[in-house]
Amino acid sequence: MVLEKRLPAVDKRSNVPIYAQLRDIIQADIKKKRIRPNEKIPSENMLAKEYGISRMTVRHAIRELQNKGWIFTKHGKGSFASSLTNTQMLVKLDGFSTEMIKLGYTVHSKLIEAKKAWFSNETMDAYSGLQEEKQNPLIVIRRIRYLEGKPFAIENSYLPFLIGRNLLIKTFDEKFSIYRYLEEEHGISFSCADHVIEPKRASPHDAALLGIKSGTPVLFISGVTFSESGEPVEYIKGIYLGDRYKLKVSIKK
């Protein structure tokens, strides 16, 4: 592509690192479609010359954009703007909405149901993961997740009754976060999650909610999120569009 002059230019007197300024400029160009999905972005040499900065600084900005899913690299061909079909879905303890907003996407959720549930074939995995006795009810929150206005996931959150019961009378707006609620209302801090990821095909019911064909490939994620004290707090079952999204998992010792 031909490099066009971009505004604002980097401010070398700013307290904001130059690589971060360049990263934000390119990210804004991609988000506003000035660089189209799958379009090649300018080379390191072109960017360094355009902004009067070092290739090392450009490389730092490019690496951050790649790590955040805004661009992808083809060996020997350069870097290209990601489309939603190349978006990396990050599973982190920040929660879905927080993480996607950090990446610059518009997100919202739609509540399908909030209910009390008892031990059954459908909920036995949640009871086991949460280490709950069969005589105790669970709270189930079922939501559709939207990214850039399009449905891309169905999430079922199972919570112990004592910490989830007030959610039955809670008003869920499009930005409601269960994690934020548990942190603010119950003082729960999260430490880690133990999730299993499996390839599956969408059932007719889930396909209808997601606006896809029955049998479309999806990612099925299930598992437990733990508090800092080691207590299981949430069991999740989630269906994510596996034909349009990648999953990025960071593993740390």
C-alpha cells in the first residue's frame, strides 16, 4: 500500500513512549477502516522513515499490535490488518467485556435467563466443579455475548447460591460484568481458572441464538474460576464461534 501522511504525528517531547504513540496511530487506522481488513500495513522501513524514528521503535509497536490481535504476520510478506475473522479471543480473569474493550472493540451482552437450578444431569459438572452439595441450589446466568454488534458466544455461568442469589433480582444492562459484581459486592478477588477447551458443532438451539447454521464448528469451554483463597467461585460453560475466532492462551509458571 502507499503510505499516506497520518495525523497526529508522533510527539517526541511527549511522556508517552514513541512506540506506544505509533501503536495507537496504526490501531486507530485499522479500527476506523483507513487500513482495511487483510490489507498490508506499511513496512518497518516505511514507518521509520515516515515518522523519523528507529526501526527498533517501529518493531516494538508492531509487536504490541500483533500480541493484541490487531495485525497478523505472514512470513516473508509482511504484516496485515486483522479482520474479525482473525481476532484472537483472549480468555483472562479480567472477564470478556473488559478484555475486549481493552482491544478497542465494541461489546455488549444480552441476558437470556437468570434462575435457580438444582442437581441434574445438566448441572452435575457445575456441582462437581464448585464442590457443592447436591441439596444446595446453584444460580445460573445465561447470556449471549456480542462483538461489534454480532453474536459470537453463549455463556452459562454457575455460581454458589449464597454469592449468586442477589443476581436473580439484579438488573442486567448490556455492560453488566459478573466478575465486577463479585469483586464489588462480595469482595472476591480472582486468582486463576482451570478451563477445558474442546471442538464441537453447534446444536440447533445454540445455532439459532448465534445466527449460524446447525453443525457449525464452535469452541466449547468449560471449567472453574477460583478466588485468591482457593475457593471455586464460578463454573462456566461457553460456546464460541470456532469458525471465526482463534483462542490465545498464555501459560505462566
